[in-house]
Amino acid sequence: MNKLLKYIFAIILYLSLTIVVLINILNSTILSKEYILNKLEESNYYNNIYTEVENNFENYIYQSGLDPIVLENIVSRDKIKEDTNIIISNIYDGNNKVIDLEVVRNNLSTNIDKSLEDRYLSEENKKAINKFIDIIINEYEDTIMNTDYSSKINTGISSINNKINMINIIMIILVIISILSLILLNIKKKRRKLSIFGIPLLALGLLLITIYLYIILNIDINNIVILNDAISIAVHYILNGIVIKFLINGSIFTILGILIIVIGNMLRYKKVKKMS
């Protein structure tokens, strides 16, 4: 009976610890605003999205009949970074701050006025120019990130956070209970305590490494395409960072598990040798 209880609590320790580690990976990556912002910096996102915005603007200029010079300096990399940070904060912090599109509108209007100088414009031409300005504004907003989904994403993230935090607390309690139970069950065999802890850690490490290998061998992360090149590259960095965490955590738990098992067996062997 004592032996069966040891196996049961070892399995509980393994399962609960696995869930705690997986939740920790989620909390430190995809559910972390800081992680996302860091990956945007690493992926050169703001420069890439600036180039994307400029290219998208050029697609409309020739249809408008206006001089391409009107598109110069209507947005900046700093403006793109500021607006992106607002959108990310809206998603993760539940803010409802609106990005300032009037800056882009005013810069474009000023450039158009300078380009046309004092040329007479019919009402039809004025409407066409205003429509062009609206198109450019909408294109900018859509390119940096579709803001219509910010509140929906925030609701989803908040719901996930509430659930996994509750699960995490329960799993941590189970980890503590399992550890204390295994200690009590091995109170008379202190040298065996280490080995019984090492097995769940080793199993967890191997599981995480297996997940890492499965993703690397079966999913071509660097060829995933989402919306545009700038966002796709950022997603590659975000996903690769998550995958690497599986490898790092897996390696740590594997090494730790092996060390504990080896040390436990060495202590046990010394005792047996001493008794003989």
C-alpha cells in the first residue's frame, strides 16, 4: 500500500508540476505584454512596418493623380512605435485609448496643399482628395494592426488569465501536497527520497524536450504568414521564443532529474555498502 501511494503521489507531482510549468511558459510569453514588446523590438518590427506602410501608401498615389511627394513624412517610425504600444496596451491592460490619426491626416493635407499650391479645385476634385485622405488613414490603421479587435482580444486574454491563474494556484497546492506526502512516505528511508523526486522531474524534462522536437520537426514557424511581412516576422520571433522556452525548461528539468536520481542512488549504494 505504501509503495502504491508513492507512485500515486509521484504521478500527481509530475502532472501538477507539468501544468505549472506550461502555465509559466504562457504567462512569460504570449500572455505577457513585456514579452510581446521585446519581441517587436528584436524583430525590427517598427522599421519593417514603416516600410510596409510606405509601400501601401504608394499603391494608392498613382490612382489619385497626385504627386508622390504628398506622401513624404506623413508618418514616422516614432509615430508607428507610439501607436503600436497604445494598441498593445489596449489589448493587455484593457485600456481604451484611441490612436491619434489626426496627425497623419493633417500632415497629408498639408503636403497636398503645398503640392497643389493655389490651384483651383472643383467640388468633385475636393471630394476625390478627401476620399484619398480617408483611404490613406484607413490603410495606415489597418497596416499597423486592426484596432477593431483590441477589446475582443483583451476580453479573451483576461478570461484566459483568470482561469489559468486559478488552475495555477490549485496545481501549486497539489505540488506542495505531493512533495510533503512523498517525504512522509519515505521518512524511514531518507536516501530514497531524492530518487522518488527525480523521476517526475526527469519525466517532465523529457516531455518538454519532446514537445520542442515535435514543433521543430513538424511546424515551419518561419514560413507562417499573417497579414503582412512585418507582422509575420514579429510572429516568427514570438513563436520561436516560446519554442525555445520548451527546450530550456526541458533541459533544466532533465538535468535536475538525472542529478537527483544519481545522487539518491549513490547515497543508497553507500549505505548498502557500509552495512555490508
